[in-house]
Amino acid sequence: MEIKKKVLGRGLSALIPEGYIKAMETEKEAAPETAELPGAPIREIEISAIRPNREQPRHRFPEEKIEELAASIREQGILQPVIVKKVDGGFELIVGERRLKAAQRCGLEKIPAIVKDLAEDKLLEWALVENIQREDLNPIEEAQAYVRLIEQRNLSHEEIARKVGKDRSTIANAIRLLRLPNEILEILIEGKLHAGHARAILALPSPEHQRQMARRIAEDRLSVRQVEELVGQGMVRKRRAKRARTLDQDLIALETKLERKLGTQVRIFPKKNNQGRIEIRYYSLDDLDRLLNLLGIFSV
């Protein structure tokens, strides 16, 4: 995997020595998490003194992957150190949680580590960059991490794109996935649905239509191309009749927040003179009651 430091800007090269960057570049050709780290200031640290990265964007660590890495460690040892920062009472992990878990499974008391001084507000940023470069995050973990960077660090899509070496549109499309119903998000996390499928069904008009298409994808094992064609056929008339909206990134982000809060489709239609309207969809009387109660309005 090619890593361009000029794209990453103040990316991993600001945190990790040159040897580690080179090791990561060849990682896909070698065994995962076992590349050597020449010339780095490595020290042995008690595993019990290391606490997890509280900003870790990755929430799931498949059991089989941990066991595979543990088997590799038993055979070859830990050839690539974890990265930690000094905190009161010990250390906090920056990158390498899977290595740490596998080392614990092997019964190791110490682990090779690089100690780096890192500001508190950078923990999420560096953990996210490292996980994305390893392709360790599922689409929802990645999208949630981007949202956290926006909300906690007040970063724009463009700034995030520069930091992780991706296009701005890639960041926006990833965040849009969070508009999907929770049932579909869970299927995405489990890997039963691809991000391409999810992006296609986002165009469907209601959460129920989206759920139905997700079930059909799973049952018929539809390709992303097939789903795009099916969605396109069903939406073409509506697209022709519907007047195009032009929204800036702030309004798109606001739509996403409202949809996550209300659990339904929300559209903002801005007009001149800072006026406009908000459209909130409901799909049954029960759904309307739910929305009214959520908004603190009692239905008659």
C-alpha cells in the first residue's frame, strides 16, 4: 500500500519514525503487524501499565483475527512495536491495540513500545489514520470516527481528507452511511453488506424501502452494480420531477444530525434571505405519533 506523506500532511510521519512508515508501506506484502522497525527508540513496557486508547475508533476485534496474530507472536515474537504515550500511572495506547490483545492472550508480561509525547486532542486523529491505512475499520466505524473529528475537533471534510489521504467526497460519502436505519448499519458492521451497496440504497425514499432492499441484497446476493440499477430504475421518475437542491457541507451535516436524532428522512430546503423549510417524513400514523412524542408534542 503506497503512503504519500505529502498527502498526509501532519500525518503519521509527525508521530512515528521513518522506519515505521517504511514498515507500514510493505505491510500488505508481509504478515500483518509483524514488519520490522529499524532504528526506532524501542523499550519494553509492562503490559499491565498500558491502558487502551480511549479514542479508539475501532470497536470490534474479531476473535479469529486476534488468535491468528497470537499464533504469529508465539512463533516469531512481536516484531513491530506498539505506540504509547506517558500518562499518570503508566501509559496510554496510541496505536497497536490488536497487537496488545494478542500479546495478552500469549501470556506476555511486556511488549516492545515506542513512547511518544502526543496532545490529548490528537489521540483520535492518529488512531484513525493508522486504522485507515491498515484498512482495519468497518465502514461504520470509519464514518463515526469522521463525525467525532468534526464534532470534537471542529474539522471540515476537506481537513479530514488531507489528514487521512482521501478525497473530500470520500469523507462525505462515508458519513452519509450513518443516515441508514440501525438494522442496516448492523449488517454493514458484520460485513454482510458492502459500503457500495449501502451508498446505492441511500437513494431510496424511506427507511422501509431501504430495509427491504438490504434484505433482498442478502437473500439474492446482489452485486453493487445490480443494486445501483434496481435503485436507478425505481427513482428515475422522481429524480426528473424533483427540483435539484444545492446544499453546502454545513447543511448536509445538519440533515444527517436531524435524521439520526429523529430516525427518519429529513430534508432542508434553503431559500434566499436566510429562509427556507425543513421537511420531516413519516410513513404511518404510528410513525407520526413517534415523531410527535419525540418532539414533545402530544398527538390528538
